[in-house]
Amino acid sequence: MHSVSLLVPALAGGVLGFALPEPNVRHIPPHNARLGNKAITKHVIIEAPCEDDYYYHGGLQTTAYAVFPGSSSPTQTFVVTTVETIAPSDDPLDTPDVDFLPEVADGFYFDEYLDDFYGFYDFSDTSFSATLQDFAPGLSSYDTNVFDEDDLPQFVTIGGQLYSTVSQFYLPPNINAILPRSPQQLPALDPKNFASIQDLLEEIAIRQETEREYARLVASQSPPKQPPSKADALNAPGIAMLQRQSIRDEIIARRESEKAAKAIQAGQASAAVQASASAAQAEREAAAAQSKANAAAAAAATGDTAKSIQITLDRKTLPILPGTAAVQSDGKAEPLVIGKKVAEAAAGTISKDADKLKQVQDQAKSAAQKAQAAAPKPTGLISRAINATSPSGSGANPMASNNGTDFTSVISALVGTANQQQNLDASSTPDFSYSTISDVTGGFFLAADDSGTLGLTAEAPTADAFAWKTFALFKGALAADARSRLFVFFPATMDALGVSRFRLAALNETSFDARAAAVIPVNVGGDGAVAGSVLVPVDAEGGSYAFVACDVAVDGVVVNKLFVVADQDAGIKTLLETSTQDQVTGGVANDCFPVSLKSPLSAGL
């Protein structure tokens, strides 16, 4: 009953957009006040010379290019730099053509904005191992040497042909920014989540008392002598969260102590012992939260924002703050291998525990049945990524094959397997492969746009949609996308709300409050409307979740987004509430429905 945690304060409003180099950009007027500022300094990867080209780098020293209409000729030279932009400004934002970034008004900036807030994981050579422990707790090893290309097969078979696995997409440069987050109210309490009405009323009282005492604490503090700085804006939400948690725990401790005293008076020895133990535990948790709040405040007072954030999020390593330095990743580390290790760790933990496995199988079957019964008709099925990935220019030589097969054949082989699930067994599951992913209804496909946002699309995979509808699988487990970006979720909102964003991120674009995730195949039996195996979202420690998709409206545009939830029914209600807009959905969720993805390659656990 008292385990309800406080929601990490969310952002107040806004988003700042891109400032990409001329030529070939349009000036799109700001849609609202959210777009009134330009970005602060942030690391970018910029081609030299600056272009709007989109690259696919294949293995075996070959490179194919996808060039946007109107852009200049391709180049293979990349430099890492830091770009300083202007802030604030009322000038229209420079944004690329709508075909390139159509999400300019429907959540693209929101997701990028949230990812920037706490900064990024430092996956550089010196801190890789410790950072990976923060990002993916539960792996069997954090030795840097086991995360290089040697752990990948050299070739992958697609459509009966061999292709190199050492391929990676590079995204165009982007520059984003941050604004202060504002506290958000906790979601409405559902009586069904409480054992009795008395427990529900007690939780309501605890929340109300927590807010009253926190308000008194704030009122007792001296007002600031000068306007808050950007560092203050970053530090304040985390410190406030810890202070609220400490106050809440103290209130619980007082209430449990009162229960113990009453039980002693009534001669109820067992109840008195239980209440006393609960009070002592709450006191310890209150002291720990207050200690963390004091440490975070002390770091903030000295201007050490990174240390304050590290304490707030309980990490071993420090973040790289937005705008402070170029975010780099270990040059030897292969993101696909990290995704593979996360999937293996989750599947291993679940498969070794018979009770847990049965629970996950039952949940997966229930989710698949609900998805079948929902028969959704989402309205946000719009193209949210570029549709120009076929190679052109001087670099359009054979992609990644030891037999001379070109890039078009690779795509055709993948498209030919779309929306198919045959009689799968363990012996037929490839160690590594690329595949498209459909839902159990067969009506929608999983897609990932340039920002890393995941959603559903009704458009069947085609050669020009290879990049954003194709995913990497190890032993049938979904581990990354075709651009070697990893799946992430956000445990703070999952703990507080039972829901979380579910996104893709490059190593050097991984938000410091994100954690690694994977999607593993789970067998749901061979009878009824749903048969075979489905894909279940999990974290590296074996925690399992379910999918929900929502049509989210922002600035008059509707886009479909995929989320992970602890419980589908409760998660749908939470995602539809206005209290989750700034923290999770990024807009008004008009419709949410259960989703279950079909396993294309494995019979599952």
C-alpha cells in the first residue's frame, strides 16, 4: 500500500528545434510558444562538408548512400564537433523538409527534449564498463572486451544469401535543448488497486499531508537572491523529488507508530510488532531519502550539476550534461552486442525460474488475446521517417556481401519475409538476423522514426522503408533496429505510474535516466485465436511488461506511439490521463489500445 512512489517531476512545456545547415531547409513558423527558443550547445555529428545526406555504411569496406532530393553529393568523412546556437530567439526555426522530419509538430521534439534533460550516459573508453552497469544492470559480464564485433557472426543469412553483420546507419546532425521540468500530480487512484476502502483513504491522506508539509518546507526557505540558472533548473526537480520522498516516508512512519501504540493498548501483540517494524523501516527510508536530498543539494550549491543528477538517479557514473561536451562512445564497443547481451540476460533470468516463466507466458497470452479482440483502428498511422534509403551516387557499390549481392537484394529478401510466421522451433531460429515485425492481427508493422520514437504503421514494408521498419534479432529476441540503436525504457515513470516511453537510442544519444530493454519471444500455446509465439518487452534483470499503443495529438497532428506498461488495462487508463502528458505521452492521447507483436523467427520460451 505504501509502495506508491512519487512521480519524477516532468517538464513544463517545451521544445526547441533543429538548426540544420543551409541549403535545402524550410523556415517553418513556430507552432506555439514551445518553439520560441533555439538550442543550447549540444554535441552533434556533422558531415564534412555539412550535408543533409543519409548514410548506410556496410561491411567489407563498402558504403552505400541514400541522398535526400536536392542535397549535395555524398561524403564519407565525419567529424565530431560542438555547435553553439542562439538562445533565446523569436526567429522561425530552421528545420529540414517535412519529408525528412514530419514530426516537427507531433511529438518529435518532445521525445528529443525529454532525452536531453538529465544529459547522457558516458560510454567512452574510460568509463564504458561502469556506465554499462548503470544502463543495463543484470548482465553476466561488464568486461569491455566481450562487447566488440568478435561476438557477432560475420555474416547473416537473409533470403538464402549471406550479408555482413557489420553495418551501421548514421543519422544527420541534430541540435536539441532543454527547459525546466515542472512537478506533475500523481495519477488518480484506482480503488481496484487497494485491498480495502480504508487503504485507499489512507493513501489519499498520505498524499495530501505530503504536499502540505512540502509546501510548508518551501515557504520556510529564503527566496533566491537572483533568478535561477540553467543549472538550478536541472537540479531543482531531483532535489524536490527526494525531499517529497523523505517527507512521505516520515508521515508513514508516524502513522505506523500510532498504529503500534493503539495495538499495544488493545492487547494485539502481533499487530503491534508488525506496525512497529513498518515504522522503523519507513524511518530508515526517510533518513536515506533526506541524506540523498542533502547530498544532491550540497553538490548543486557548488555548481556540480552532474554530481547532483548522479545522486538523484542513483547512478555509479556521472552524466555528460547537455551542451557541456561531445558525447562519445567506446570505439571498440558494438551496440548490437550490447543489445544481444541484454536480451540473453533477460531470457536467461526468466527461463531459469519456472514460476516466473509461467507468469510471463500467461501475461503474454492475455496480452495477445486482448490485442486480437481490440481490433484497433488507429488514426495516427502516418509516415514519420524518411522514405529514401535506396543507395545512389558514387558510393552505390555492393552493400555487404561476399557474393556481390547488392543493397536492393538485401531489402527485397527482407520484404519477402514480412508478416510471415511459419512453424518455428529452436533448431530453426537463426543466431542473428534482420526482420520486419508485425502485430498479431497482421494489420500493422512496427516502425521507428529518425528520433527513435516507436509506433505502428499500416504501410507494409517496401524497399524505400527498409531502415525504419527493420530490426535486429538474436535467437529471435528483438535487440536493436537496423541503425544499431538500442531499445530503452524509463524506470522512474514505470515505478511511479506503471507506464513508460519505449524508444530507441544510439549509444552516444542515450538519456541518463533510461535503462536498457529488449523484446524476447514467448510461447503462448497452440490453441485458440492466438497461437505460436509473441514478443514481450523486458529489462536486463528479467522484469516483464506489455505493449500499449496510443494515438497522440500534439498541435493538431496525430501520431501513433508505442509504450510499455506493467498492466495493459491499468496502463491504458493512465496513458489517457492528462497527468501523463508532459512526462510520458507528449500530448493528448485520443485512443490507446493493447498491442502484441508477433515473433517472426523463434518459437519462444
